[in-house]
Amino acid sequence: MTANAPLKSALETVPHAGGPNSKAHTEPDHSNSYNTEQELTSSTGGLSIEDKIEGELLRHDRQKRVKILVGLFLKTCPGDWDSGTDVALCSQLMSVVDGRQLEMRFDAIAVVCYRWQLAHLADVLVRVFGLPKPNGESCLMWRYHDWRARAGKVFQYFDQRYSAVWGQLVNSSFEPRPLRDQGPPFYRFQRYVTAAVVEADLGPDATRALVNKLIEYMVVAKKTLQEQVIQDKEIRHRGRNWIKSVDRAVRRSLSPRKSISGQSYRDRSDTATSRHSRGGSSSSVMDNKPILTSPRASAESQRPSFDIVRRLSERKGKGSNK
């Protein structure tokens, strides 16, 4: 994808082709009985949908409960399942829920693990850098299209701002690349981080500096993740605890460098809506410099494979239930 490429795919919506049971597991849109995260929480015994998925991932018998795991995951990522490469993925995942025997191009558990981990890594980035949470939602439950409709009315030069940040991240190979059995790329991860940067409502130079810090963080994070898997044969850092341990390691790695003022990002964002609604001026985006773009093929050829999750899944699967 390029910086200027539309994030909503031009592919036509594919009608639901699964059985009646799988329809209830699609994302929480207007056609689904689950319309809010609160309703999803009440349906999972008071646990958030993310906690419920984490619990399933940590089970030693999760292979036998794959229908439950996949069904839960299909309730997340609102708006993603009927567009782009996720249309085919959704069809295959729904076949798992329905118990239909289709030739799977991906491994269902690997797909869920990979996306769940990246979603939480996005949440970590937002927290570490003190950025506002888009729509006040976690990455996994974020309603991207609702946010974009609102942000487009709030922020001056919104399209240029968003495209500039997106392009800078793409050019840096920011998003970890999935292995073949982990399904298509999880663009929600990079969209969410991009949205958080836009919400920070910084000036052009400060925005570029912030994105460079995020890129620097990810370089260290990828290296730390790889080293952790190699060094920790028991793979004890699972789920959120695993993500937190990565967070601590990356913080230590970045600590000697110039610190970022995370709170200032929040403060700026808190006043962004009122300032823009009053018609307040905003500096020209990126000093009128051209928007950064990069052919997807070029970015794809340079991005390292992100195979940590599969190794975690394979090794921990031999352990006992917690």
C-alpha cells in the first residue's frame, strides 16, 4: 500500500456464505447482535473480549477449542471483515466455526495469535508514547471508519496528515510481516498507530520526530522479540505479560536517548477538537513537503518475517494449562 492509497478496499462486499451459526461470529456491525464492546463483555461473563481471547490462547487444549477461539476473534476488528484481503480470510475463518472441511490457506490459531499480539503491541506503543487512544478504544476493538469520519471533520488537512504519517511508517517497514500461515498483513496495527499520531495534533516537525521515535522503538522491539524467543526456551512470557516484558526491555534500550514528552501529546490532543471547531489555525502539514509514498513491493521485500508468535504457540502448546 502507498501513503495515498485508500484504506477502504475497492473490492465488492462478498455476501455471507457460511452457515447460520457463523453469521453470529462476524464483526460487531449493525447486522450483528453485538453492537458495542460493553455487550461483548457481558456476553463473555464480564471479561473483555481481549481477555477472553487471551484465555483461550493460553489453554494447552486450544487446538481442540479452535472454533471457540476463532468465533471470539471474529467479533473483533469491526469493519475489517468485509473489505480487502480480510474478505477471503473471514470466509476461511467462518468455515472453521461452521466445521466445514475447506482447504485452509492459513493456520487459524496462527492467524489469531499473530493479530492478537500485534494489536496489543499497538496498545503498548500508544501507552509508552503517551498518545491518545483513537475513539478511546483499543486497537482490536477500534472502529476505524467511525474514527476517520469524525477526524476528517475535526483536523485541518486531515488527509495530508494521515497520509504523511502512514507513508513515513510504510517507508520504514514499520509493520512486522506475517509468515505465510499467519494470513494476510494486519493493516489495523499500522492504521491504529497512524491514527494515534494524528490525534496527538502536533506540528509538522514534531510529528516527523515522533514517528521517527516510533520507528526506532519498533527496530528495538523486533530485535528484542527475536532474542527473547531464542533465549527463553520455556517461553514463559505469554500474552500480556510477554508484551509487558518486551515493553520493559525496549524502554531500557531507549532510556539513554532523548526522552519524549508523552503527556504533552495527550494535552495537545485534549484541546484539538475544541481548537479546530473554533476554526483555529494550524500550521501547514509537513511544511508543504510532498507526501511520502512507497510501492508496496519495495516495502514488502525489505520487511523481516515476524515469526515469534508461531514459535510461541508451538512451544507453549507442549506445556500445561494455566
